[in-house]
Amino acid sequence: MAMPADYSDDNSGASAAMYTEDESERTDDVNEYRRICIDFVKDIQHDYESWVDYYKLPEDEDARRREGIRAAVERSCEWIAKVAQTIKSVDIAMNDGLQKMAEATAGRPLEIGVFVNKMSGYTEARAGPIEVVAKGAARQGRRIKIGFHFKDDRFRTESTCGARLSDEGLPPDASEMLDARLTLHAEGAQRRDLISFTITFAEVDSDGSEIEKRGLTTIVHIV
């Protein structure tokens, strides 16, 4: 069974490892590569669903996580087939889908959201500095902040255009309500470029210790 990286048995978080294929085995035909990646996404869906089985969740939460996985598979395959135009962009759309499947598998105990042009999850924007809005609400007695996706990197970002997500302007401290405006630097992007990024939210207790951590992954189509 494939286990999402950073996926722990206490449901503290999930982050899918990015899939990279051996260069010697990769086809140069974009259409063929789309088919390969769509098949891969559909196949690995069962591994994520097996993790939901493993946790033996209440019926409503079980159904919610399975629906999230299925939705991620459907939209990911749609973007691979219809939006991605190059081998690199197919990889990005596929890896974005794997991230979203892992996030659905982990569940969402936190009230969080990430928006680009008032859209979430699957978005579009013009090239240039792109405003990203990250919102969150902590549960009673706790606070929330933007955490780190990797040990030394706050955000996971993958793109066809060298885009980067800046953490300038982040609130310095955790708070009961989070409303952060970040900048996705995509000044060098061109039409049809794809950008996928993950923002990680951390809920902390009174002494600053992290209690829960969840990521939200967003894909941006440059139009």
C-alpha cells in the first residue's frame, strides 16, 4: 500500500510525495504521457482509500474523505487531459492531484481556505504578481498560523514558469483568526503555464506547540 509522505497514524497531516518517472522510461509523446499519468492517478486512488479503511472512521467522516479523494481524482484527470499541454505541465497537474488526494485522506479538522481570484483548489489568473488569500479560524482556546510544508521551506511550489510564493506580509504571530495576503510571483509566466502550490496551516496551543497541521493545495492555470 502506498503511504503518503508525512502521513501519520494519528491523522496529524498528509502530504503526497511528488511522482517522478525514470527519464529513460518516459515517453516524449504528450498524449501518451497524459494517458500514463491518468492511469496512475486512478490506480493510486485505491491506496488512499485503503488508508481511509484503516482508520475505521465514523460513517459521515469516512464518506467525506472518500468523496474528497474521488473529487481530486476526477478533477486531476480532467486537468491532465484538457489543461496540461507539455510533459512538465502534465507532471504538475498529476502531482497536484496526489497532494489533494493526500489532503482528503487526512481529513480537514481545521476551518481553512486558500483563494486565487475568489476561486479555490482549481483556479486561473493572468501572469504577474498574483494575490493569494489564506484564511483560517482556530478552535476554541487555540490559535492558527501559516506553518512549514517542509522542514526548511514554508511552501511547496511546482511550476512550468519558475513561480514562487512569497511569505512577505505573513502575520508574525498565531491568532484566533487568520486572513493573510500572500504574493505568488509569476511575472515570467505565459498563457497555459501551470503552477501548483501548497500552504500549510498549523493550529497551536497557548505555549505555541503545534496541535494540528493541514495543507491545502491549489493549482493555477495562467490565462
